Amino acid sequence: MYPTPGLASRIDRSGRLDVRPEFANLFEPIRIGRVEMKNRLVMLPMETNYATEDGLVTDRARVYYRARAADVGLVLIQITCVEPARGKGYRYQLCIDRDGTVPGLRGLVDTIHARGARVFVQLHHAGANGRGEDLVAASPLPLMPGRTVPRALTTDGIADIVDRYGAAAVRARNAGFDGVEIVASGNYLVWNFLSATFNKRADQYGGSLENRARLLLDIIREMRRRIGGDYPITCRLACKDYAVDSGFSVADAQIVAALGVGAGLNGITTTAIGGDSVAPSNPGALLPLARAIKQVVNVPVTAAGRMDLEAAAAAVEAGAADLVGIGRRLLADPDYVAKMASGAGAAVRPCIACKGCIDRALVQNLPLRCGVNPMCGQELTPVTPASTRRRVVVVGGGPAGMEAALIAAGRGHDVTLFEQASTLGGQLIPAALPPGKHHLAPLARYLSDQVEQSGVTVRLGTRATSAAIIELRPDIAIIAAGRTDVVPAIPGAELAQAVLANDVLTGRASVGLDVVIVGGELVGCETAEFLADRGRRVTVIEIRDQLMFRTSPMFRAPMLRRLTQRGVRCVSGVTREQYASNAMTIETPRTGSVEFPCDTIVYATGGTPNNALCEELAGRVPAIHAIGDCVEIGDLAAAIDQAFEVARSI
């Protein structure tokens, strides 16, 4: 896909990586029950929505796993449903509720085994987090206000669920899986019973922690009854809920883990619920949970939570975990492990922790895509060499332009890239500066390094005029010229210090103490957080009825919470603004006219596509393709995807 020069030389003839000494402990074999893994790295389960609507394996799923299985010891197949009528959490989720699912699952197992990895399948029931109308849970309590109220399971209903898990374990063994993992996390059914917040039962499945753990223990025992004592069973356990009044603590998790091992578990994968735990931003953020479980069990413990190879090696060395899970980094670069372990870390396409994969698959119920790797989920249609070598000009050295140049050059075209700034990076440079956005900087470095190594002729500090482009006599022009900033007409603003958000972030513009940011989408809110952290008194105003209107709820809520914590004033539904005498007066239907101190106006009002060059070149270059913001203002993932598709089609 994205070949790394010289990587093959770091793999010996037996197929093993030439591992750097600092990572050697990760490549020691380890057993979970009777099953030995070649190393201690686990590909974590990530919902893909690549199954058919009735839960069967597809070719798309097989090649997705094939691309990522070679360098890990164990692959965990994401939540596979034991009762789709009531227990599916996602539209295109794998199922294991009937014998008809076994042949497809066996094909998936064979694909992964052929790459040298072991494979376990997660057995799952969504409970109150399901998609259907007849939802079931421990108690008739919705997970959040406004969500469907589930029906409390009867004891007969619980027995039926336990039976379904047992039958699913038999199918998993028949399909060739090396083991199974029970999902006791994610606000799904088994964890719902464990949580005192959601389990208000008064029978043997509620009340004490031991009673709340009874469903999990019944499932383990039923599996053992059906598949024997030597078939590996593990559990993905949410060891902490970071929500308020969670009803489940780390101490509770230690007790449940010990009870589970006593009932027959061969391993524990640790995770958490609530807050940023679904996709923590920093390596090792959830490692204390693995360490706590290690203290009370004598079976292998797998740590998860944005781990990288450095954090993984340190965790194993310190005895905090036995195995370490890698997730989203393998979406961004399927060869992450091979590159890092062998010393080619600079060639890793970095995960930027954007959580777009989670938003797309879990929130939007769409097939999984990666924000930086357009090939994720498209492994069935790899990039191929061009049939005819073309002369290609790319205008713009932002992410879309760099991606287009990189793919076009990799396919054999003669590529020249124009960038009027002195460095490549474009909007990635200011975008990496707000709090929590530092993960974007490695992507800018990666793309620019790869472009420079790819044979692309890069003309920095050069404005791409139509004359300069035509002089090169290109066969194809790819225009990634970005956007033109929009500055709204605010009465009196000509008397104020007024600057653009990107200029504030990059330090090209200074601001006073009292700042009003006009525009409450993502850039405006990120700039507000950036300035508040530097001691400014900030107000964000937005004409829509809510801030971050275009932003996914999974990003919007945490951002607004952080702004509140920093004392940023957020005003939506603004119908009128006016500046005079170091003050901004605004009107809303709710508040009427309100005045805020203001010595600097910061515009974060977006832009319009900069497509003038396309019009100038029309009829003068044989083929013209516009990509990124110069077509339609969008996000990073959309720009990279569009660049990729254009470059591999020319």
C-alpha cells in the first residue's frame, strides 16, 4: 500500500522481524491457556461494520484483517453477536447466533492463521445499547436520558442469554477460533449487570457485587460445560467507569476478575467506560487498570488504551501487563508493528487520535474508515501502477496536495508540487497548535517526508500561477489550493484590532486581554481554548442555535465542557453584532442586547473554496481535478480521501 523502502531487509528468511533490542520483550512467546502466541502484541477489536446486514463475514472483512495480522501474536475479532434480534449494537455487526455463520467465520480464521497470528472472537450482547425496540437489560433504566427504556430480563430470560453464549462458544470452536472473549464493557449487557448504577435488581442477579457478577460467571461456567476445560476463555472487562456516580470501581473490577478466573477465565483484557476512555489521547492512559488486575489474578492480562510500542515494552518490563493491545495505530498503518520494531518508525503513517473511526463506525453506523489512511477498508482494491506515465502538477502542499502527489508519484507519474509557503503542511500546521491537537504534527512531518522521498519535484515558496503551470505542459493538474477566508461585515469592526484564528494560533497575530471570537465551529472553539489557556478572557459567538453545529456529538460535548471549565463565555443564536469603544454588543432572542468587553476580534468564520486557478486553467490543461477545500470546505479525512481517489484514478 504505502511501501517502506528497505523494510524487507529488516525481516529474516524465516519471516521474523529483526527487532530492535528495546522491543525484544514484546516478541517473546506467551500462552493464554493452552494456546501459545508468537509475541505479546494483540490487535484490539474495533467495530468495522464490514459484515453483511445479517451478520456474515465478507471479503472486505477478510482482507482488512489479512493486512494487519502478520506482526501481532493475537487478533481479537470485534463484538460478534449471540442474539441479533435483541442484541445487535451495530447495523453491519458480525453474528454467531446460528450454525450458518460458521463457514464464513472459518474462512476469516483461516485467513488470519495464514498470517501467523492466533485469533479469538468476542462474544457480545448489546443489551440496552442495542439497535432494536425490544431492548433488554438488568433493570428498566435507559443508558442516557432520552434513550429507549429497556425491559428487565426475567430469570428465564437470563438463562436463555446464558444458553446463547454457550452455543456461540461451541460455534466459535467449530469455526477454528483459538479462543473466545466475553465482552463485559462498553455499556453492553454483561457490564450493565455489573454496574450498581444500572443494576437495581432485588433477586440473585442484583444487590451485592457477587450477585451482579452472577451473569458473567454463569456464562463462563456454561461455556466450560460445553467446550471443556482447556479451550481458552478471556474477558474484556471495563475496570472503571469515569462517569459520575459510576457504580463500579477498580476495587470492584479486581473482585470480579478474581471471581471470573475462579470460574474458568484464562485471561483478562482491561479497558474502561466514560470520559475519554473510549479512545484516550495518550499512550498508557489506562495502564493503571491492567496493573490493578495483575495484582489479583494469575492469568495473562492485556493492557489497552492508545498504547504504542514504547509504552508497551515499558509496561511488560515493569510487570504491569503480560500482553499489550494495539488498535487505531493499525488502522492508520497496518505495518505499524513491523516498522516500529525494526527501526523504521519515521515511515509510520501516524494515527492522529481524531476518533473519526469511532464516530463513523459506532455513532454513524457506517463502514469503518480511517481519517489518515484512505486504504483502510479498501484493501480489496489496492493502488496499482499507472498504465501510462503522465506529467502531473499538484498545486498546494497541504494534506490533500501532499497525499495526491505521494500517490501519483508512487504510481509512476512525473509529479511537480507547488507550495507558496516555505514549508509543506498547509492547514495541518495551525491545526496542530490548539490543546490536544499535537497529534496532527507527526502527520504533517510524515507526509512531507514521504513526498520528499518519493521523487516529487517540490517548489516551495512558489505561487502557482496559471502561466507557471502551463509552462510545464502538464497532462494533469490537481488543484488543492485550499480556501479563501471569509470575514463577515460587523458594524464598527474596522475600528477594532481584528485578526484571523489561524494567525492567532501560529503567532502571526497577537491579541489583547478581552477577546471575542466570531464563529463557534471547531476552529473557533479550539482557538478559544488555546487563548483561555494563555490567560485571555474569551467570548465565542455563533449565529446558529448551538456551537459546533457540524461537529459530531462525541467531540462537541467534551469541547464545550472544557470551555466551561476555562471560563469561556459561549453565546449562540446571535442575530446581530456591533463593535464600538472596546466592546462587542450582540443580540439573541433569549438575552436581548448584551455587551462584552472586547479589545480583539478573532474571525473563525470559515472560508469559501479557492477555485480561481481551476477556472484559469480550463481548456489549457488536458485534465484538471480540484480536491480538498478548493472544492468544498470539509474536514481532514474528506480531503485526504478525495486526494487519494483522484490520484489513484489518473
